[in-house]
Amino acid sequence: MAETWQAVGIVLGILIFATGVAVITRIFSAHRIEGQTFSMVVLGVAGVVGIAGFRIGWDAVGFLTLCFSVSAIPMAIEYYSRFVAEQKKANKAAERMINGDSSEDR
């Protein structure tokens, strides 16, 4: 019976954590903080795995942290490189407009 209540408490803790992350995401979106998606996913996964550690054990949390960290590296490189490329493209377009570029590809 104690394990059941522990599981209920952990699930409620995850619900409260997820609600907090959703509120933070809404605040960041309102302030137009660019590049937030990857960071919010990392925060969400880390929080859920960390809270689940009370049930699954800290050795499992360590292993899951290692697994998620390794999988996050290529995703982070892709996400941020795409973000930087889009920003450079937008900056070039703005620079052309400021300089009065009259080319056809405007």
C-alpha cells in the first residue's frame, strides 16, 4: 500500500513540475526568447527523470541521464545550427533592406 501512495505522490509531483514548466514556457514565449525549445525539452526530461528517481532508484536515474545526454548532443547541434543559420539569413535580409538593395530576389 505504501508503494501505491509513493507512486501517486510521484505522479502528482510530476504534474506540478510539468505545470510549472508550461508556465515558464508561456512566459518565455510572451517575451519572444528565441531558441528556447531545446532548453525547455531538456528541463522537462531532466525534471521528470529526477522526480522518478524516488521510485526507480538513483542508479537508474544516472544511467538515464547519461543516455539522454548522449542522445541530446546531435539534436542540440542540429537545433542550434539551424537557429543560427535562420538568424544569419534574417540579418542579411534586414541589411539588404537598410542598404536599399533593389535586386529581384528581395
